[in-house]
Amino acid sequence: MKKYACFVTGTDTEVGKTFLSCALLTHFASRGLEVVGMKPVAAGLIEHNGDLVNEDVLRLMGASTVPASPALVNPFGLKAPIAPHIAAAEEGIELSAAPILRAFAQLRELADMVVVEGVGGFRVPLGASYDTADLAADLGLPIILVVGMKLGCINHALLTAAAIRARGLTLAGWIANRIDPGMLRFDENISALQHHLGAPLLATLPHVADGHSPGTLNPTCDLLDRL
């Protein structure tokens, strides 16, 4: 069977990347694929069964059908819920590509589909001369952009799409996540994004109060054809 993978990024932090990544895992599993999620860098750890883990990582593991160790799913778990390069510096950790690429290669052997979730937006520093855009380029995967639907999202989405393409990466499509249920002119904003982004709208996610449910993804096309 063909192997698939994608990289999920967002227009900002807290726009629903983990929510969408879990929904993607659930969707692809329903298509009969063995799936696993990955979050290479995660900042902010909680205690779970005696271990320190990231809540988003736990959610990705819960939505996966392939068991994988937390060390593979999340090669770099940082204690403080702050910008990763600052958290890494405080802990004396160097965030580098090699451990992430090794973990990704192992996950790809285990599953038919790997959904890799970025951290924050598309250009979050991981070190003095390395950021999440560099990581996405090293992985070389098609990108799915989560647009947090709120005032200002058009500018954020267009800037992110331009940055993705500047790295020579494929913007496979975008997903609208209605993080602000009171957003005015929602449909008009969707239309503007469809006109300007130059990539297909793959799905629209309704507002979910807790943001923790994987939800049901109703894509507008066959997502596998985009990857």
C-alpha cells in the first residue's frame, strides 16, 4: 500500500492544529489506513501516569491506530508552555532536525499515514538559525494549512501561504476552523480566501467549545488525492 504523510501548520497558535490533526487521523482511519500522529516539538508538559507529557501529544496518540512510543511521536518535549526556542535554551536542549527526521522515518515504516503537526505558526524559531519552516522543508511533505477563522485571518493566511511556497513546498489545501463563533461575514471571508489563496478549501470545521473532540471531518474532495 502507498505511504502517505502531511504536515499540518496554522495561521497562528491556538487555531486548532491538534483538533484538525486528530480529525484527519480519524478520517484516514475510517478509510482503512493505519494512522499515526506526530508532533516533533511540543512546549508545555503535564503529569500523566507518572510521566511528563504534552497534552496535544496525548490527543494525537489517542487518535492514532498504530501504537508508537512518546519518544517517536514527540522527539522534543519541553517543560514550559512558552516559545520553543526559549524553553529549549532554558533546558539546555538543542532543537535539531536529525532526531525528528529519524523518528519520522520510523513512524512512516509503522503506518500508512503519518500526520505531522507543527508548533505554533509556520515560522516559529527553534533555534538561532532554524525554524519550523526549515523543519517542514526538511520533511518535504505536502502542507495542510489550518486557518483560524477570525478577524484578520485573510492577511495571516495569505502571508503563511506565501511563506510555504517560498520554501518550495506544496500547499495541498486549507481548512477553515471556526474558532470565533461570532465572526462577522464568515461566508464572505471564506469566499475571499478561496479566491486569493490559490489552494482548495478541503473542509470547514464548526466551532467546538472545548476544542478537544476529534470531530467529524467532511472534506470537499478526496484528501488522499491531494497528498
